[in-house]
Amino acid sequence: MTSLNASSGRVPGLSAAYLSELFSLDGRTALVTGGSSGIGRGIAGALARAGASVVIVARREPELAATVDELTADGCRAAWVSGDLSTRDGVRTVAERAAEVYGEPDVLVNCAGINLRPPMDELDEAVWDTTMSVNLEAPYLLGRRFGPGMAERGFGRIIHITSQQAHRAFVRSGAYGVSKGALESLARSQAEAWSPHGVTCNTLVPGFVMTPLNTRLSSDPEKVAALAARTMIGRNGLAEDFAGAAVFLASRASGYVTGQAIFVDGGFSVH
Ligand SMILES: NC(=O)c1ccc[n+]([C@@H]2O[C@H](COP(=O)([O-])OP(=O)(O)OC[C@H]3O[C@@H](n4cnc5c(N)ncnc54)[C@H](OP(=O)(O)O)[C@@H]3O)[C@@H](O)[C@H]2O)c1
């Protein structure tokens, strides 16, 4: 004889309440550098749609305004601040102006990045300095500006966007790969410092993503197909592929995840 012991039905709204408790960003404020293009734009949209008030930062105003217009048309709370993250003064100015909009951020996403790719023999000090300034020093300075406040308030999320080139050389990694490797180390140092106070610090690691950053490669169909074949999923990344991981890392759900590099690369790194 078999017996059946199943509950008769689900309480309406139970899953929505549960998911909201884990992942909702209602009431949170977020600052997303590089939020006007590519991966950063995808992440800014995800955080805003999950409930955060989002300030995006980059240099070009038309792209910033277009991104914010799209988000506000969708009912999100978003604003932009234009500034240059390649100088220390630029970073400091941007940080203060961004914090004025919705208050001190609960979530900091460092996504602005450049990849200049000269051959190693021609990699001069100017390329080295600019790469380190935008890709590494700006995240460090923004972390220093906002991390201690997050720790004092007992909640914070710092998310850096690194690269598979933090782990391997790939098409003239040059200074770029060095900056991304150091950024992963920065995340671990920040995690060590601030995790005891509720501030988790992690990195998202893209593989090859079709964005304006790599127009040269992504406009060559043969190279695009060859790179897609190196993934396990069978296609290259899209900006929207980062939405779920970014919301997870920004939310309460990831409170016990810190100092980690999370690969969002379709299996590229393990194939
Ligand atoms: N696409 C890929 O395959 C790939 C792979 C691995 C890692 N990543 C990383 O993912 C991040 C986003 O890349 P993406 O492909 O989305 O690039 P993208 O489309 O070129 O976007 C880069 C963003 O950074 C901003 N930015 C660049 N320099 C800046 C500066 N000096 N000051 C302020 N903002 C600046 C850009 O805006 P403005 O130009 O208007 O300033 C733009 O919003 C980068 O950190 C990149 O290294 C990308």
C-alpha cells in the first residue's frame, strides 16, 4: 500500500516574498561606473530593475543620457554623472557628485575599463599609466571612498568587473591583463578588510562579450565563431548575461560570498 502526504496548495505570493527577501534591491543605492555601455549598461539596468536607485558614471553624455532615459521610461530610478576616471581628481569629483544624487551607495560596481592592446614591445609608459588609472586605480579610490562608510552602516557590496585575462594571456593582454589580475587581488584585500562588517567584495569575470570594447574582434565573423566554439554553451557573451550574477552579488542573497571571482563566461575558462 502506498501513502501520499502532499500539502494541498501553495500560499499565494509565497515565492514572490521569498525571492524578494533574497534578491530585492528596493531601498538600495548603487553606483555603476561604465554604466552607459556594454556590460556596465546591462548591470546598471539589472540593479535598477531589481529596485535600486542607480547612478551611472562615464565620460560621454549622450550615452549616459540615453541609458538613463531608457531606465526611467521603464519606471526605474536612475541618474548619471559625467566624469573621467583616468585621473585621481576626476575620480574624486565623480565620487562626490554621484553620492549627492541618492546618498552614499550601498552597492559599488566598478565596470569602466579600457583595453588599449599595443604589442608588448610598443607598450609605453603612457599606455601603462592610463590602463592602470582607469582599470585599477579608480576602483581602488572608489573603494576607499565608499567602503569604510558601507562598513560603518553594516551593509555594502563591491563588485569589480575583471576579465579572463586576469587568469591567462589573450590577444595582447599587455597592461590590461596585469590591471585585471591586480583588480582581483584588490577585491580579496577589500574583502578581508570589510567583510566582517557586512561588506562583501567580489569580482565578475567575463570571457568574450560582444560590446563596443572589442569591436575589432567582434566585427570579424570567423573570430567570433572561433571564440564561441571555445565556450561550452556555444556562443559568446552578451551584456544581459551579467544581470543575474550582478543582482545576486548586490543582494542579501550573497551575504556569505566574499573575495570570490565568479566567471560569467559560458564555460570559456574551463574548456
Ligand atoms: N567585452 C568583453 O569581452 C570583456 C571581457 C572581459 C572583461 N571586460 C571588462 O568589462 C568591463 C566593461 O567592458 P565593456 O566590454 O562593456 O566595454 P564598453 O562597452 O567599451 O564600456 C566601457 C565603459 O567604461 C566607460 N569608460 C571608459 N573609460 C572611462 C574613463 N576614463 N572614465 C569614465 N568612464 C570610462 C565607457 O564610457 P565613456 O567611454 O563614455 O567614458 C563605457 O561606459 C571593462 O572593465 C572590461 O575590461 C569586457
